[in-house]
Amino acid sequence: MALTLNALGDHYRVTGERARAVEMYRDSLRELDTIGSVEARYAEVNLAIVACEEGRLDLARETAAAC
């Protein structure tokens, strides 16, 4: 389920629905972190990408550094 949420986030991001994308990425991250999956890093990177696309470079750097 968590990887599906991440994929949905990708869809929303590329279609310009960034707020919805962030919601999906956060849900994915929460689920993947809960099970201790290293794939949680994908959701973190995607959150950093959204922040970068929105011009929030400090947040993008902070998020990417956490990966």
C-alpha cells in the first residue's frame, strides 16, 4: 500500500496537484517508516522535489539531507 501511495504522489505531482502529492508522500513515508523500510527514502526525496518545485529550497535541502 505504501508504495502505491508514493506512486499516487508522483501522479499528483506531475499533474500539478502538489498539495495532494505531499499528502500521498507523507502517508507513504509514515507507513514505510512504521515497518522500517529503507524505501521510505523515496517518499522523502519526493517531498524534497515538491519543495524544490515550489521554490522552498531551504525545506528541500533539509528534507533531502534527512534521507
